[in-house]
Amino acid sequence: MEQHKAQPPKEGVTALDYLIFVMKWKRLITLITVSCFAAIVIISMFLPKKYLAETKVLLPQQGSQSLSLQVQSQMGLAALPNVLSGGVRTTSDLYAALLKSRAVLDRVIDRFNLMKVYRETYREDARQNLVKALSIQDMKKSGMIIIGVEDRDPARSAELANAFVEELRNLTQYIAVTEASQRRLFFEEQLKNTKEALIRAEESMKGYQEQTGAIEIKEQTKAIIESIAQLRAQIAAKEVELKVLRSYATPKNPDLQKIEEQLRGMREQLSKLEAKGGKNPDPFMSAGSMPEAGTGYVRKLRNLKYSETLYELMAKQYEMAKIDEAKDAMVIQVVDKAAPPEKQVKPRRVFLVASVTLLGLLISFVTAIILEYRERVSLDPAKRERIERLKAYAAGRSIKENN
């Protein structure tokens, strides 16, 4: 048998080959890298300086027990504040969104004439520049946020940071931010509707009395009327709570089922008091059993008592919410007021120079690799022929025409 001659193994690329490559193209690598270094050093000297001024703000903490919550617990409306406040947002997220709102941004822009400072024609562009300059850092453990503003003028950066806090305070005075504010707005609307209903009931009673004259009724009848009115008011309050719970709770929620059961019992009791006929086991006389002559008066009086009771309940809630809102009115406290910074934050020259220099080094190596490849192709006849054919096809010429 014919023995095959052992052939020497082919050597791969070694570290020596890399070193030879670097030494061969060292001038090109050095030229590109040094050029990038020199260019970025010169450019960084002309970049505008930016200063960052920061202020620490302590935000209001929602969820504290209040006077109105105590009253609501007595009425069965303790779940209402959690629904009004949303139950999902955090205080810091809320105030961060308010700081970036158009209302706050426009006031700051007008106070410092930032349209001229930023050299912008459109207000929307000025808002975008201001948002880029604004930074909000959430310190979750301490309950504070850090509001920072970058600007070329260190004094103006401090003034801008402090102005954001002032405008945030001004904005929160007109919108419902805290739970107490939301409760106040809710009960203010309910109180307005209840008051209108009370006025209508009073006018209806007055008109009936003027038409028919006052009718004397017994104390027992008065007690029944007052009981019906109070019970109807309690049912109305319970229906408000049920409506709120249904907005976020499932039908199988124990609290929801409990309130529905209580509401059914109260409605049954109201039906007994308002029932007509003489077979009612209730110890009180039913409203339907009253003398026919006084039925109209009784109905008017019952509606009036109901409106009065409901109005008293809503007025009490409204007053308690106003007290809570007044307590929370100035809870945005400045821990550290912004002062003009001494050191610039931008441009970060060392980082910038280092990054661009490394990028120049990378570009120089890529360029050297491309030139090395072209040189080797030019020395290889087969590869050179393929390159020429590729150029011919790229130019739209056939091989024959090229020859």
C-alpha cells in the first residue's frame, strides 16, 4: 500500500501576526486616534457649560385618618376615600406629572421669559427644552422628591428649581390632589343637589299649605314621618356607598354583599312604614293608614323631612372634608431650597474625551483592516480578477465589453 506523506499542519493567526499588523499600520492608527482626541478636546472647550440646581421637597402623605373619615365610618362610607383617590397612583408619580404639566411649564416659561432664553419661536419647543432641563428623582424611602433644573446660568438654574415648587403649590390649590380635596369636591356636588331638592320640598310644602291650610296630625303620625324620612336618607347614603364599591369591587366581594344585604333590610323596613292597609304587624301605624284628609300633607312633610335629613348628613361631610383640606393645604414642604451650584455638570469633558478617543481608535483599526484586505486582494491574481468582474457588473458592462 502507498503510504501518504505527512504534511505539516497549517499555522493559524497568532499574536505575532496581530503585532505585525499593528506595527504595519501604526501611523494610520496613531493619526486617526490622535486626530479624534485633538478634535474632541477643542470641541469640548467651546461646548456651553450647564449647571444643575436641586431642591428637596417633602410631599404630602395620603391615607392618614381624618375627621371626615371618622364621620364616614359612622355612616358606612369608609370605603369612599380609597375609591376617590384611585387606589393605584403614588404621591411622587402624581406630583411628577403635575410638574411636567402644561400649566406649570407655561407659568415658569412666562416668569423667566424662556422663549427668549431658549431662542424659540414656538411655545411647544420651549416646553420641550424645559422638560429636558427638568429632572425629578423619587426618594421612596424618605417620601421626598428632588427637583433639579439644568441651565447655563447657575443663578437662574436655582431660581427655576425654586419656581417649580412655587408653581406646584399654586396648582394644587385649584385642583383636587389630596384625598380630602377629592372628598370635598364630591360632597360639595352632592350638597348642591341635596340643597336644591330641599328647596323644592319646602316650596312644595308651602304651596300645599297655602292651598289647603295647615292640617293637625298626631304625634304618632309625626314619629312615623320622621322615621320614614330618616330611613330614606340612610338608604340614600347607603346607595352612594354601594355605587362607589361597585365601581371597583366584584359581585362576590364580602363588603359589597354585606352592604347589599343591609340595603335590602332597610328597604323592607321602609316598605312596612309606607305600606297601606291595616294588617301591618309593625307597632307603628303605617303611612297608608292615616286619614285621607291628611294624606297629601303627610306626603309633603315626609319629603321635606327626608330632604332635611339628607342635607344635614351631606353638610356634615362637606364641612369635615373642608377641615381636612385646610389641614393639607400647605403640606408641600421645602427641605432644602435650591442654591446656585458652584460646579458644572455638563459637559463632562473627561468622559467625552475618553469616549471619542476610544471611538477613534476603533475607527482606525477598522480602516486599517479594510486597507489590509485591499492590499492582499491586489496581490492575489484570482481575487483581483473577481474584483474586476464585480466592478464591471456594478458598472453595467458585460465581461465581453470589458475585454
